[in-house]
Amino acid sequence: MAGLGDIMKQAQRLKAEMDRLQAEAATKTVEGSAGGGMVTVVANGKGDLLSAKIDPEVARGEDLEMLQDLVVAAANDALRKARELLAQEVSRLTGGLSLPGLF
């Protein structure tokens, strides 16, 4: 049976590894898009939006509401992929165990 000291050491190692994974994820990027690539958004594994690209033809259009919807959809796609990226990294760390509240 593991003692409290052993459990604390394991928790500290897990925390250090989580910090390392989050820092590593921040250096990776994912791309989300909408409208068949008319709007593309890049995010990092931390979930920060880094850039957005809008096809000039869409920007010239008169349907501003559609363009706004495409930007939101592309951003949501990129953020979903960023969450998936971090979840994959955490899953590797935990050996597939689901630990609620870990990230």
C-alpha cells in the first residue's frame, strides 16, 4: 500500500508532466475552417486564437452576417481541435484514464 508521501510524490510528478504537456501544446497549432476554406483560423494547443484568414472574395460580398457566421464557425472548429489535441496529450500521460477536471 502506498504511503501518503508516495502519493504526494506521484501527484507532484503528474503536475509537472501536465505543466510540460500544456507548454508543449502551446507550441503546436491547429487549423479550423468554414465555408469550404473561405475562412481559416489558426489556434494553438492552449486554445489561443493566433490568426484568421478570410478569402478576399468573401470579404467583398455584401452578406456581412454570413461572413461573421463563417468566422465564428472557423474559430469554433479551431478551438475544438485545440481541445482534442490537449486531450490526446493528456490521454497519453494518463494511459487512457479519464481524470475529470485535469484540464
